[in-house]
Amino acid sequence: MNDRLRDIGPFVPGGDDDLIICRCEEVTKGEIRQAVHEGMFTMPEIRRYLRCGMGLCQGQTCARLVKGIVAAELHIASSEVEPASSRGPVRPTEMSTLGNEEEA
Amino acid sequence: MKRYNLIVVGAGPAGLCAGIEAAKRGMSVILFDENEKPGGQLFKQIHKFFGSKEHKAKIRGFKIGEQLLQEASAAGVEVKLNATVTGLYPDKEIMVMHDGKMHDGKMHHYKGDSIIIATGAAENMVPFENWTLPGVIGAGAAQTLMNLHGVKPGNRILMLGSGNVGLVVSFQLLQAGCEVAALVDAAPRIGGYGVHAAKVARTGVPFYLSHTIIKAEGTDHVTGVVIGKVDDHFKTIPGTEKHFDVDTICIAVGLSPMSQLLKMSGCSMEDNPRRGGEVPVVDEYGETSVPLLFAAGDVSGIEEASSAMIKGRMAGIRAAYELGFCKENETENSLEKCAADLGSLRQGMFAPGNKGKLIEKTEEGIPVSMNLLTNGFVAEDEIVHFPGVTSQKGIHPVIECTQNIPCNPCQDACVKHCIKIGSHITSLPVVENPAPCTGCGLCVASCSGQAIFLVNENYEPGFASVTIPYEFLPLPGKGDKGKGLGRDGKPVCDAEIVDIKSIPAFDHTNLVTMKVPAEFAMKARFFKAV
Amino acid sequence: MKTTADVIVIGAGIVGCSTAYYLAKKGMSVIVLEGSNYIGNGGSSRNGGGVRQSGRNPKELPLMIWGVKNIWPSLSEELGVDTEYKQKGNLRLGKTDRHLEILTKLTDNAVKCGLDVKMINASEVKEINPYLSDEVIGASWCATDGHANPLTTTLGFYKKARELGVQFYTDCSVTMLHTVSGKIRQVITPEAVFESDNVVVAAGFESKTLLDGVGINIPMSKVKLECLVTEAEPQMFEQMLGTADADFYGHQTKHGSFVFGGHTGYERYAIDYANPCSSSSFASCASRGIMKYFPILKDAKIVRAWAGFMDECADQVATVSKIDEIPGLYVECSFTGHGFGIGPAAGYNTAELIATGKTPADIQPLRYDRFKTAI
């Protein structure tokens, strides 16, 4: 059971809050930290709220970094942050290609 | 829709070895890789590999990739390159995009009785001010640019990360004709093999341990970088800033498994920092919680190519056994042998169990070189303690291999048995004294770490000769004059090239012999023309 | 740990979160219990983003029309998040005469309820959306329909509810409900028993088991649906799109990416994994369908396809209702895949119902006991 009102301390502005973390969607460290304080404690929630991990690389570059930032705000280990899911197609694929299925 | 006994995703060392073992036991095997060349990370490894003969030591990485592909084809594995597996679906079904060109791409469906995912890992990034400027790239990406496409990643480069990737790629950047301004790591000690660091340090690249990047400079591309020293909490210490003019910053801060296909399958995953991140929960053969779905190689835990090959073999054998393609006792023997091989690789100073630990003495009781760990080169007063370093009359090998790593090609290279490691593969190499050395140089070329030199302290009155491994172009010419550089890359004496030897047996490791004043026989370890 | 409140809401999707928010706004204490580890993890985060009145069963129209008038226009401001609500109309497309018949019937019924929807011909369709192919022979057009971002909207309600002190527990699966002295009272979870005189069941398909346990049967099936999303494309059109057969729907988001949902026809027969699993046939099938309508999108790259479950009602209509036979129990479920647009209105009206006994919109047709046999 996860208490979403548990006290994680206040949001303290940091000197590097304008550092871009998700390059594909240009989401900054400050936005991620702030989102945690607005209640987004898990990777799927952060992704849906801010779009980090929704770009062309689908989080390949930023997921690890975002996890670390979320964990730091929650005062837990990075490995304890609930991960986001992976879905196909795992490489961006044109509609014309995806629709072009080989005859069985 | 075609159905195979085994589908393998990834034609790297793990995937190819898995396919080989399965096909040898009669399974129908199809193997997919999204790249146009096989071998995974192997296809861009131009350096010689470590280990023993069984582990393909002394062979250059890209050759191992080609060899494995030939073995796989010979065993009957259907290998499809330029084939991207876009998803793993219920019923062990995959979708593959063949020949992914804009309008010719076609999607194919395949089903497997078993599937082995061997998709490897991708590079980590570390954000710092202006890290999104063009010119900040992964070390692996730099390697692909140079070694696959023949393109210099930049002209003047700073490398962040002193693990094997950072060290090896730094050397390859030098080989490609780039300048490496500095090698930086926030850790207090070098993470990779000492010999990889030493061959970079002796060319003059400075190492900055306990330093981190503060910011990159530039408006639309990198023009410079500022680093600073860090304290015990990895916070930068004001006043320690150092600036370098560079156009490229290479990031080598570790890899994360590319486990997307496994996650799609719904198998149990765990976030294990010691295995590199999100990995599937697997048994000792690599089988996940989904029966007959396996993971092998870096995707199940970051190690390196030799372990990946063995893990691949184990998964292939196990899949064959579970589907009735081989009998129990044959399987057990094969799997036990693999486990033993894997065990022998995971020994020594860099064993997974030793990660993060400060090893202060070698297995032989010799103090490990702290200077090597913090500056990238063994200090003069430290090198004399090692059994590979002796002072003798006449030409003899000087082996500056100072860490226990599982590696022994030098022992087999010398037909006169000058070099001894013994059955314990991590033991430090010992040079016989006196050594019946003929100066053939095979040992120098056989050392993947480029840590063996031939020294003749009595070459000429007042002069010694030092034969160094040389993998740079252009080669110096006989009679060229220049400077001998010390292990720290600083010029220590005048030097003249007296011989250059390049024979097929050396496999592109040229032997360059320089004449130096006698007192520098144990000091000069690299050559720079003036 | 807090185990009692004025109201307990089961389910933290758009419906549960909006209900909790509107209750908290009225000064009531609320506990929300979510079985998964995530807020809005069900249909709320997986749907096609439609905020539409047209194409609905007339029973839902009073609530939906009320929602479009009273909630959606100011929602972003109220929640302090960008719901990306865009009210640029809804085209429900037809390719065959049969389609046009279906659309005409829907349109006529909706007009009777006061909705501004009308049938338009092929050239009028092309005027509104020039990217559509010649396959489209007509459509219904409702100018006050639109679309929004279901992810930010759901999480926005959560964020605001939390700010107002609503207690959210995730990874807290409700196993059963108990009445005490004939009234709803206890909500049982593995770790604790929660108690309240008011319980709202807003748990999608999982509402069924909970309600069955207290003798209330809402006839629902769990059906899988799949969607996909492209990379960002230059802005092409602003309308919400759907079809007569409801087999294709989608819109272009503020980000520029297109979100589309579709059908393979085999969704009902999918293996039931707890986590909705993507099928190997959907993305290809949907791509072909989309390209037939929008040839211009053939080179758009698809970055992700996902699946979700809808709680399909026997009559395809939502259930938003007080359960009279069990005082204190309320239900908001069976939204049959079109719950996002109507969710906030359902939440608001349920909150009002609990607080005042009255609702601003007419939800009588959505009663829990409406299910009668045909003969």
C-alpha cells in the first residue's frame, strides 16, 4: 500500500533545475522534480504528465536519469521506483511499412 | 507466418553462440539483427581480445564476429541481417521489419517454440550544463563512426569515463587521428583494465580522476569544456575548474540493458544496479519466468563479450534440452563446462564480486599500483616489483602486466618458454631470468593489452633498445629521430628508430624498436617523432 | 493511516479522481483506493481522447451535453494543468450507405435531445478536413464536440484533489464491500478495512466483482482495445474523428502526434493477461485503416502501440447512479470505451448527488437498474 499523501518534504529549487533531461521532449529536471511534488511518484505517471519517455527514443536515453531524479525526491533508491512499460514497435516504423505485412 | 524451434534476437556474441549450440543439436534456428553487419558490439572492436585461446584471446573483436557468423551459418542457423524485431507478442510471436527502407519495408511474423533475446545494451548518458549541444556523443557512437564508417567523431576530444569502454575508445580515437585532450572520471580510481589505461597514458593523454564535467561551452556546437574536482560526495569543489578547448565530448559512463522486448513479454523483471539496470529475472541458464523465453548476454546483465558468448551457449543448450533435442547427461556435461568457463572469466581483480572494492594487493601479494589506478600509468618505483619486469643481459621481454586478469596469450606465444602464467589464468606473467629470448617479438604482438616490450639493455655501448607495440599510422621510418616518452607520456630522452617489423603473425601490431640512452631502458615506453 | 472519511472512492481513473476532487471542493473528506500502483492506469490513460456528444446513445446525452457546457471549457484553468481541450468539432465518417444510415439515425436521435449535430455530404466533409480520402461519402458533424489529453486531465484531477487533502492509496486492491445494518459501510483490502457511510465504485470492469458481492449486477464484459501514436507531424487538422461503426477514431494532439484507435475484430478472443497486452496484428491493421482515410499519413512513423480494457455494458451505455437498495452506495462504471469525455461530468454529478441528493444533469437514464429484457 502506497500513501500518496506521505510527506516527502518541500520542493526546494535547485541550481540545475533548467537542465534538460529528456532530450526528445525537452523536459527539464525542475519539471520532473516539481511533478513528483504534485503527486507523480511513478515512472508511468511522470511520463504521462510530462511526456518524458514519449519521444522517438521512448525513454532509452532519459529513463535512467528520470528514475534517479524521482527517487531522489522520494528519498528512496532508484531501483525502488516503479518502472514504466515497454511497447512495440520498438523502433519508430512508418505506417506504410507496418501495414505492409508479408502474405502468410 | 513461419515457426522455428528457436528464434534468436541479436547477432552479437551471445546470440550467435546461442544459435550455434541450438542448431548443432538439430533445432531449426532463425536469428535476426537490425544492423547490416553481424557481431553486435564486436563489429567495431578493432582491438585484440583478452582471455584464453578458448575465449578467442588475441583475436580482434570484429574478426571474432565474422568467425561466429561463419560458425553459425555452417551449423545451419538462418541469419537475417537488416532485420529489426519490432515487438515480442503472446505465443512467442515476433514481428520483424525486413530491409527497413522507406517504401520497401515489409513486416513478417515469426513464431518460436523458444526465444532467446540477446539484444545487448545501450549507452548511458550523464547530463551537465549544455550536454545537448552537438558534439556530445556516446563513446560507443564515436566508435561506430570511426571503426564502421571511417568518420572522425571530432578533432579534439574529452573522454568522460575510465571504464574499459572509455579507455579502449580513447585509444581508438588516437588511432583515428584525433587528439584526446583528457580522460576524466568522477570516481577516485580507474574502472577499466590498467593496461588499457597505460597504453593511452603513454601517448601523453592526461588522466583526471575525481573530476567531473561542470559544463560544455559553445552556442551551436561544442567548443570547449570545463571540468572540476569532486569531493567525497561527488560535489564539485570551487576553485578547481580546468578548461579544455575541445569540439567533442565522449560519454562512457556505462551501459543499460535494452530489455524492451523482454518487458513486452510480461516476464518478471528486476531493477538490479549490479547487473546494469532493468534486467529479467533468470535462472542459471538464462531462462526467464516465461517458459522457453531466455535472455543472454548484456541484456541479462552487463559484462563483456567473452561472458556473453558463454551465456549464449548455455541458453542455446538449455533450450535444446527442454525441447527434447538432446539428452540429459550430454546437456549436463556441456552446461557444467560452460559454467566452469564462465567462472574462470569472472575471477581476478575485475570479478563481478569485486566491483567497487579497492584491491590493494595482487594474488601474489604485490602491492597493486595506486598510481596506475589514479593517473593511468605505473610509477617507476612500483613497476620493479612485478614478476614480468626483470633486468637481464641481452634482449628479453619486459611484461608490464600488473593486475590479475584472466588472460594468457603471452604464455603460448613464446616458443622458448620465457613467459610463465601457469594453470591459474589470472596469475601475473613471470619472465624467466635468464630468459632464452631470441627477440622474435611474438610475445609483444600477442599481448592484447600492449603491455609487453622487448628490452636489450646492452644494445650498443651507452645505449639500450626498446621494442614497443605500435598500432598507429603512419609508421615511423628506420632512422627517424624523436623523443622517447615515459609511461606518463612525457618526453624523457632522445630516441632513434632502428627497426620496424610488421609480419602477418603479428596481426597488425607493428613492432617498433628505438635506440635510447642506456639509463632509459626501463623508462622509455613510447615514441614521438619530432 | 486514515481509514475513515465522508466518502470512499474505489478507483483512481478520471472518474474516481474527478469525483473525489468535486467532493473535496464541497468540503467533504475523501479516501481514494486504487488497486494498481498507478493513478489513471486503466482506460483513463489509454483512450483516444474524444470529448464528444455525437455518436452517443441518447441516454448519455443530457450528462454529456451538460459536461461540455459546464466543465470542459474552464477545466484547464480550474485544474492548473493543460488538458489540451480543443472544441473544434467531431466528424463521424461513413464509407457505405449502411454507415450513413447508422449515422443518420444517431444524428436524428441526438437532435431530439437538443444537440447541434447534422449530416453532411462528401464535399462538405472535405471542406472541413481536406486530408480525408475519397472513401468517405458522408459524415455526421457536431461543431461543439472536440478532444483533450486524457493523461494530463486525469492526473490533473488527481493533483488538484490531492491539494485539497484527498487521501490516495495506490497498490491497495479492494477485495469486497460489506454492508452493516443494511447500509454500505466497509471496504475490505488486504492491509486494512476502510469505513464510510458513502462508497463510490468507479473501478471500471473491476466494479463488477465488487458489486456482485453485494448483490448488484451490472452486465459488463471486459474487452480489449488497442491504440497507437505517431511521432509529431505538422499540424493538419483539429477535429475529433470517428466512424459509423466506431471501428476507427482519433485526433491530432497539441504535440503534433496522431493518436488513433481501431479494431482487428479479434479483440474479444484475446488471451486475458492481467496487464493488457498488445497483439501482433493491431498496429498493422490500424495502419492500413488509417492510410485508407488519410493517405498523407503513410510516411508517419508509429512510435508506440498499446492496449487497454474497456468495461463494455450490455446496452453500451454508462452507469452513473445511486444504488437505492443499498443506502450510501454509488456506482460510476460501464462507460464502454467512451468514458473519458463524460467522466468529469459523471464525477461532478455524483459528487453533487452525494452532497445534496440532487444532480444538475439528468442521469436517470443511466440508472443501475435500467436493464430490462427485450420482450
